[in-house]
Amino acid sequence: MGCGSSFPDRDSRQLGRPSPENGGGDAKNLRVKLVLLGDSGVGKSCIVLRFVRGQFDPTSKVTVGASFLSQTIALQDSTTVKFEIWDTAGQERYAALAPLYYRGAAVAVIAYDITSPESFSKAQYWVKELQKHGSPDIVMALVGNKADLQEKREVAVEDGMDYAEKNGMFFIETSAKTADNINELFEEIAKRLPRPSVT
Amino acid sequence: MEGSASSSRSTSFHDFLHRMRHPSSLDLVRAIKSFIVSFSFYQPKPENDGRRVQDFFLSMEVAIRNHPLWATATEEDIDCAMEGLEKYIMTKLFSRTFAASPEDAKIDHEISEKISLLQTFLKPEHLDIPPVLHNEASWLLAEKELQKINAFKAPQEKLSTIMNCCRVINNLLLNAAMSEYVPAGADDFIPVLIYVTIKANPPMLHSNLKFIKLYRRQTKLISEAEYYFTNLVSAKTFIIELNSKSLSIDEIKFEECMQAAKLAKKVTSELHSACQIKQEVKNESNVSNKMHNKLDTREFHVLQHGTNYPYMEAESKDLAMEDVDILLNHYKDLVAKYTIICKAINYLSMSEKEPLLHQLEMQGEGSMLSECHGINTNTNDRTTSHEDKLL
């Protein structure tokens, strides 16, 4: 099963915007709360571990916990983005706790498993919930994980893409196992973040 | 790590006090004192108080940054000073700001009561904690950390007990991940934290969390600290809302366990209060003392279990009129207790009943209690005849 569990994680207190106030960094160095949501077993924690461990910048400070991780990436315009990644429990019995986590998150990554239509439905549930209760300008990414398991695919690429497009989200398929598209996911998110205006 | 964190904290606090004694800090000291005094002019109101304290921290940070005593200070020095300030202010304002409203005390009590019921039957399996994470030593360590939350007054220290507890769980998860176990992040973290919280039953959980939220310097309740803090808030929320559907447990079984736990609790508290009444009665009555002395050692061991029955060996000719009231009280009390114990035992399942009866039998009380198992109707007769014999 490989790196095979997922956890939805959401909630941050920066009111949906990476801000230089409240310790959000400055205009060139953003600190961003990213919440990770999705059913158990879609590989959420593996996506994050891949991302955090796969960055080999020795100057960046990395926090590796079991459920909270942070990682900084440098962009081409010489700005940096520090992602503080909040994992959430994906089991149904904890679903009601999710708002505690996604409150104030600037980014939500909603993951599903391309071999599991149920996990895709669950992802759509989270999208709807965030549209209702998340920060209005939250950046959302829909991630179809386990893309290496083509022969077991049950959710078509087009389905994910269409759904994401209709809901104004960024869409990508990843494989935490092969590291495919993992960095691309986070780089794309970083580009889409609203920048605080430099005054 | 924990040790070094707390030692640097106490160093910074002493350093803060030291600097505050410097003559040039007089303006700062005045500001702090007048801020503390100003609190006594208003009624306590948690949200307002929180905002005022946070605003004061911010204004003091500016004052400290511009102060000659900190002219060459690094960011770390400033931070130490602010930590010292937070600790000082919140220790001074503690009795006013902690668990300040009756509603908070009520919620604390409800959570603690519910946890004490859950403790009697909750197993890791009910939260689907995988066997690889069953580690009594780690859990105990995490519980001990969490139980310290009420031992400190400063928000930073309270918060650090939460952090330490979460780190222990984190290490448990990371160690498991180093074996063949597939790391599951928050999917594993939250259930273990909830289980540990229930085992620990940390005192005044709600009030402690609220206090940290309101009075920990806002610039410090971010990132990892905020994440773990939020996890404990979410564990608390889960426990408050917990019902049979929250657990992997049969609904009827859950209700039975909760009922049995409630009854057992009631028996304990009835026994406790009964003992207190007895004690008072005994102290007032010299007859009791007289009787007590007459008890031979064979009988006395029966009476050692917390209650005093001074008439056990009395003869009717020893009794005076004033003993009737006392005896009647004893009698009513015994009947009430006996009835409750019978009910409680009948609520237990066979598997729980047998070891309990066995244990009591070992203590020489089993025969009486196994009789009461299954008998509810003739309780009164039985006890009455017993009392009659005594009289």
C-alpha cells in the first residue's frame, strides 16, 4: 500500500490571506497556513512527507512532526513561501472538528485517491464545506493522488479536472510514491497566493 | 529538551525581574503596576480582559524596544523580556482571569465528570488506535505532561505542557513509522491524543484552554504551538460531543457502560457522604465512644473499611434513648446504600460482575454482596431483621 494514509487538514488563523502582520512574514517572505483535507487512506501524509523531505535546501528550517510540518520554498522572483502544513484526521468521526483546523487557512489542499470513487466524493464534500465556511479568498487545490496506480484507476482525469474547473480550483494528479508532481503542486500553490501589496 | 526549555524560561524570568529592579526601569514598573491595579476597577469579563492584556503586551513591547536598558538587545533578548512580562502579569492577575466565570467552572466540571465515566470502560480499540501505537509507557508519559497543565499559572507554561504531551505522542508515531508501519499523520495523532486526554482527565481542561487562548501572547500562539493547541481544543470538543456513534462500540453496550459508571460513581459518593455523617454523629455522641471501645478485634476488621458502626457489639441494655435517633439514621443510610449497591451490581455484565464479587469475597464481604445480586424486592425485610437483631 506504500505511503498510504491521508488526513484532511485545514484551518489557520490568518483570515485566508498570508499577511505580513500577525507573524505572517513580510512581503517577500510569506508564512502560509495550509490545511490538508481528504479521506483516510488517500495518502495525504505521504504527499506532505514527500514535499518536506524532498526539498534539499540546507538553509531552510524544516519541521517534521507526525501531523504538523513546515517547509519553505524559494520562488523565481526571489520571494520565499513558508508553508505550515496542518494535517487533519480523515476518519468520519472527526469530520465535525474540521472547522477548528481550516479556520483562517490561506490554502486548502483537498486530496483523493484516483482508485477510490468514494474518496473523490468525500473530496467534493470538503470543497463544498470550504466554500460555505472557509475564508472567502482561500486558495484551493484538488489533488488526485496515487497516480502511479493507473491500472486500478476509477476516477477519470477529466472528472477531477472538470470538477476543479467548475469550482475555480487548481487541479493536479500526483504520486507520493514516485514523487511525481509533488513539488509542482506546492510551487503552483505558491504562485497563486494573493500577495500583500508592498507599500 | 523539556528541561532546557523550562530552565531557559526561568532564567529569562529572573532576568526580567532583575532588569525591572534597575532604577532606569522605573517607568516600566509604574506602567505594569498601574495596569494591574486598573483591573480591579472593572468587573471580570474574559473577552475584554483578554484584549486589554494583549494590547498591553503590545504597547509594552514597543516601550521595551525603545528603552535604554534594552538598547543593545537582540530579538531574543526582547522575547525573553516579553516572556518574563507575560509570566509576571498573568501570575498577578491569575485569580481574576482564570476560570473567572461560573459557566467556565460548570463546563470544566461537566467535562471532568464525563471523562471519569468514560475512563471506566474506554479502550484504545474504541477509537481504532492501531496496535502498533499501543504503548502504555508513552501514553503514561503524555498523560503526566497534560496533568501538569493546572500546576502552572503562566500561559506559556500551561501551553508548554500541551506541547510536551503532543511531542511524546509525535515521537511515538514517528518511531512507529520507522518500522514497517505506514505513517498516517493526523489520522493517528488525534485518536491517541483523545485517548491520552481521557486517561489523564486534566484538571479544568476548558478553563485552561480558554486561559491560554486569551492570555498567551498572540505572536506566540502560532505555527506548531497553535496547531497542537488546536488539537487539544479539538480533543476537548470531541469528548464533549462524544456519544456511542463517536466510538467503535455497540450503542446498547455504550449506554450500559455509561449507566454502570454513573451508578458506581453515585455509590462511591453516597458512601463518602455517609462516612462523613457517621463521623459527625460519632463525634457528638459519647455513647458511640463507649460502644466503640467495647468492640473486640475480630469484629473491628469488618469495620475498617471507612465507616463506623459503633453499635455492632452493643447490647440492648447499653442503649439510651438518645441512641434511637442515631440508630435510625444508620438504618436508613444502610438501606439506601444497600439498595444502590444492588442496583449497581445488577447493571454490570456477568464478565464484570464475577471478578468484582470474587474480589469482595476475598475481603470477606462477598457473601453479603452476592446475596444482593439479583435481589431487589426484599431488601427492606432483610435489613430490617438485621437491625432488629441489633436492637
